[in-house]
Amino acid sequence: MTTLRGKRLLITGASRGIGEAIALRAARDGARIAIAAKSNRKHPVLPGTIYTAAEAIEAAGGEALPLVVDVRDEAMVNAAVDQVQEAWGGLDVLVNNASAIQLTGTVETPMKRFDLMHAVNVRGTYLMSQKCIPLLAEGNHPHILNISPPLNLDPRWFKNHVAYTMSKYGMSMCVLGMAEELRSKGIAVNALWPRTAIATAAIDMLGGKAFRSSCRTPAIMADAAHAILCRQAPECSGNFFIDDAVLAEEGCQDFDVYAVDPSQALAPDFFLDEGIPFFGKDGS
């Protein structure tokens, strides 16, 4: 497959950032996208709502279904999946993108934030996957794609933010287990992670807007996700993909187009060892 035209996608956290970028890339193919996020009204700091994302999706050529969903809430998840089935008769792709982050040590992490990260990142991913599997099993080359990292047990990725690391690795463990569990159902399950920091609202809060110049744009994750979701399921399953490596496989040679500022060195993302091939500035 080379297009997602007509495909039915549900993307969590798609009101902004990487989730919205993945939605807009699919929309350009003529896909149908359910936007599952809490943002149904303008936030004082964060940009975007499910309705502004829906407008952008439709302007790009797709069909949008904005859904108010807190992925921690089982009743809301059930209702969202029912609405997708009612609207489109099924589902082909689930992207588990919704995530919470706090980069603090053990003593400095309030249990409220610990619970939030694990409820959104791990429970939300597991819950949404669980409820979507019956629809995906009847879908057209169905995929689950988690925005989560390779499982890297180097202590340096735990020592400064063990709570966050555990929660993101929980998403990755869902990939590891569900890829094998769902292989017989024909459902592909993969992870996708950025090689560099990505310019999102979360990055602005964590590193300040000046840090954006060392980032790539969400478009690189969107293009990589598109390439993965166009691959045949279930032959393509159980992988922990890195965005620029996926695009290099697809023949991409100019990675400067994804840089916020091509003149600046890129900041690597968490969880990736230095030996992983790097494509673009300061890399291969």
C-alpha cells in the first residue's frame, strides 16, 4: 500500500503536536480520522482543540470525527469506540499517542504526577488497545502504533526520571506483548520514536522556546508513521521504529526539511544509544 485513502484511524492526543501531525498526513490521503483527546475548549497555554484539529483535517482532504476522550476513563473510551463503529462501521488503525511527562527524580515526583503518567501512558494505551482490538480484527490491514521508545535498560535512562521511564516503557511492553498476541488476528503492533527532540508544546514547557532550534518538526514523525501504516500487516509487526531510520528506508535523503533550524545541531531524544544510526545533520 502507498496510501491511507479511505482508512479509518483513531488517534489519541491528536488535538496538537505529533498526534495532529499524523492525522493531517493521513488526511492528505483522504483518510477518516477520529480525534480522541480531552481538549474540547481553548487551553490558556496549550494550542489546539479537537475541533481546530478537525477543521485542519477536513481542510487537508480528510474526514474528521472529534471525540472528547480521557484515555484513563473506561466509559469514555467505550463510548468513543462505539461512535467510531457507528460512524464508519469499523476501524483500521489505532495510534496511541496520548502521553504525560514529568522529568523528575524519585523524591521530587509527587504521587499525583506518578499516577497521571502511568494512567495515561500505560493504562490509557492498554485500555484503548483492548477496546479497539475487536474492530481492528475486522479491519483492512489493521495496525496499532504506539508512540513509545525501544526498550533500553541502560541505567542512565532511569536514574533521573524513573517514573516517566517506567510509564513510557509500559507502552513499549504493550507492543512487545500485543504484537505476538495479535499476530494470529492479523493485527500489526509497532512502536515509533523520534531520533531527536520534536518541536511541540511539551518541548516548549520542558526546554523553553529557545530549545526549538535544536529540534525537528512533528512532520518527521507524521511521515514515518504514514510509511509504517502503509506497510502490510501482520508481516510488519513487533518493531521498535526510529523516525529517520524509517524514512531512510523509504529513500529520504534530505532531512534538513524536518529541522526547525537546519543550521543548528540536533538534540537527541531520550532512550536511544549513540550507536543507533543517525540520519541528517551531524549524522549519516
